[in-house]
Amino acid sequence: MSNKVIKYILILALAIIAAIVIFEFVSNNPDKRPSNPFEFNVDNYKAVDETLISYKETRQIAIKDGIPGAIAFSHGQLYLLVDDYLQVILPGGMEVFKRKLSEKPNCIAVDRDGFIFIGFENRIRTYDKVGIEINLSEVASDKSHFTALAVSDDLIYVADAGEKQIRVYDKKLQQKHVFNGESGVSDVHGFILPSAHFDLAVNSDNELWAVNPGLHAIQNYSETGRLRGFWSKSSFENDGFSGCCNPYYIAFLSNGSFVTSEKGLVRIKIHKESGELSSVVAAPEKFSNGTKAPALAVDESDNIIALDFDRKMIRFFEPK
Amino acid sequence: MSKLQSRRQFISGCARYSLGLTIAGVIGFSLTNASSQQWLWQIDPFKCTNCGRCATHCVLNPSAVKCVHAYALCGYCDLCGGYLKPGHIARNTAAENQLCPTAAIERKLIEEPYYEYHINEELCIGCAKCVEGCSSFGNGSLHLQIRQNICVNCNECAIARVCPSDAIKRIPADEPYLIKGGFEHGQTL
């Protein structure tokens, strides 16, 4: 065999090897792979009519250190729980103070006098305006898992996702009532919590409203646990709630309208007191493709403050 | 007296020692292999992105990857995001309302309004559609695992090769599954 033939054979072999390598590279390149034939797609429900959006995002504050847990707004200040720290900042971002807490906190609320109430796994602690601990409740139960706090003029309401109960304390952290809620069916537990999350809020009329996610409902209770009213709406469309854990967080505007945030289809909306959809604050396109619903707070001007866990930032939405 | 060996004796000695070493090596290797840990392929559910390739790239058809259910994490709820497809008409077992393309999830009433969701592995193809629905809208109790009674344990797992999140790894055979609830995110094996 002549050298020329051998040379051609070697060149051909090299070309074949190169083609195989290129084919392998291209076929394994994520961008070149065929789309997922089994894709779970909710894009149809992400579209929101622009006329329905009543708020615009104006700015953000990044949370650089730690994992954010909860947020509250009161007295012109933002109260943040990050890891096991209480951080109080001005809306402009300047830190007022930062205190290390004795255990990992879950939820926070501030009353009209500026006292700070923080819910931990199964107890509450009270702090003064500068973050000094001044009181501590008894442990509620070994199964307790506190996930939300709200304060009225006289009472503190605690959502206990572990026991599926709402606990009512006075300001001295003495438990006054505890109730299971009502589902409408006598032999079924009132609060149906598919996951270990349970939210509640108090409006400007001191009324307690609690989320019943297993029913896609928001329910109004008296302090002793009597169901006084509710509304619910199951839907993937903007006017309702989808999945098994929504609405995830609620808050109130000054006119009594509900602000809600959801997971899955991550979005923030405003519902009238009757439950009817009023407008959309932030459409799903505003959020990363994560699964975490943003925690909510509302300031004195009805600006909506969202704690975005995926992007680790506080996001401010103002009326258009 | 001279102790010098002849060439024949030297070669013969070398051959004997070589044979002895070879036999000892083989026995040693076999014993080591017999007592060492066996390894299997498994999916880390916290890394899985539900891309669908487990259904299409396994050398077996249907895939050895199946959906499993961490019952301890499940909310047993009526409005399961892993069972009902987005925009479902009603919360029932009608095919038009089911998310699973092979109807592999069986829904059973426990007591109103709680339902148990059971995976029929004969029908499951490991497509992760329900896993994505459960993770997005629920609490992630549905997740994928390689069923070791079906997997042929290839030297190079065809799914691991194309997994975009590097979620498939070798784990010890004495702990063959990474079930959510009994295995924490970030845990090293």
C-alpha cells in the first residue's frame, strides 16, 4: 500500500472521529436537545391583561447576607427576619438596628405602640422598640409550628400550622383562646393545610382573617373562633387560586381589600372585600421560575412590599 | 562453593514466583471485590429539574425511573397539583382532568376532603410531569427514583449522561433510595 493511500485512509479516519465528536457535543448540548414532550406547562395562565395591572415596581433592596424569613411594615420602618437576626431598616435601605435572636424565628408582627412580636417554632417573644427582649410565652405544644402572627389593638393571633389551630394571646403573652376553625363539614378539621404553612392577618377594623388553603378560602373569625364570613375561589385564572397551598400570604390595604400572593403561578393580586378580583399587582412574569410565594407587607400609603425569597430582595410596588 | 544459578534455573524460578504472585493477586482481588461496597444509580430528588429525560433516555422501555410518593410529606388534599392538570374541569378521576399522561396515579378517598395518591408503577413512565406539578403547586411529595428491581445498573447510566442537573449519582447498595423526608437536601452520602 502506497504512502498516499495510507494518508487518505488516516485523513478519512480523522474526519470520521471529528464528526462523531461534533455530533456527540451537539447532541448533548442542552440548547440543542429536543424539548420535553412531557413538559408541565402553565404559560397559558401567566398572561395578564396590562389594563388589569394597577401597580408598578419602583425599586428593590437586595438582602446580601443570610436567608430572609419574614417581613413586616410599621411606624415607617421595615422589620425583617434574616436567619436568626431581627433587622430593622428604613424603606430607603438604611439600617436602624440589627439584633441576634435566641433561636430561629418564623414570623413577625408589630403593634401600634411599636412593640415587636416574633413567632418562633412554638412560642412568642416580645421585644421593645429597639429590639430588647421583654417577654416570652409558654411553649404552645411539641407539635406546634408557628408560621404567621398578626396583632390587633388588644390581641395577638398566631397561626400554628403544626396543630392546625389559631392561638389567641393577650399582649402579656397569655393564651386566651385556641380554635380549629370551621370547614363547613362537621366532622372535618376546620383548617385544611396541605403543607406546613398557614397565614393570617388583621385588617384596620381589628378583624381576623385566616387562609384556609385546602379550600382556597380566606375566612373571618371572631377571637373565640366563630366563623363570621369567608370567600373562596378555585381557578388557575387571575380571579382565583390554584394548587394546594394558595393563597400563601395575605395582607390588607387601608380600604379593606385583600392583597394575596401565590406559589406555583407566582403572582400578587388585590381582591375586594367580597373576594372579587380587583387588580393584579405583579404578574408571574415579574418573578423567577421558582416556587416560593413572596411574603407581603403594606405601608401607610398602600404601597405593597414583597419579600422575594428566590431573588433575595425586598421589592416595592406603588400604585400606577 | 559457587552459588551461581544456571540460566535455566533462573528462568524457572522467575516463572514460579510470577505464577504465585498472579494467583495471589487474583485471589486477593476477588476477596476485596466480594467484601467491598456495591454501588447503584439513584436520583437526588433535590437536584432533579423534572426535565423528562428519565422517560426517554433509559435503556429500558418503559424507563426504570418511576415516580414515588413520600406519604409523610403529602397533604392528602383534594386539589392535588400533581394529579389534576392545570385548568381541570372538575376534581375527579375523569381522564380529562388528570395530569399524568398514562393515568398512573390512583386517587382514593380517605375521608372528605382527604385523598391518597398512589403510583401504579406498571403504568408510570417516569416523565416527571406530576413531580413538576407537585413541586410547583404543592409540597413536593411526589419525586422520581430509579427502581432498583427494574434497573439493570449499566456501567454508564444513559440517563445520567444526559441529566442536565447532574442529579443521578452512584449510591451504596445498602441504602438504594433517596426518598424525600428521610433524606435531607445537601446531605452527602
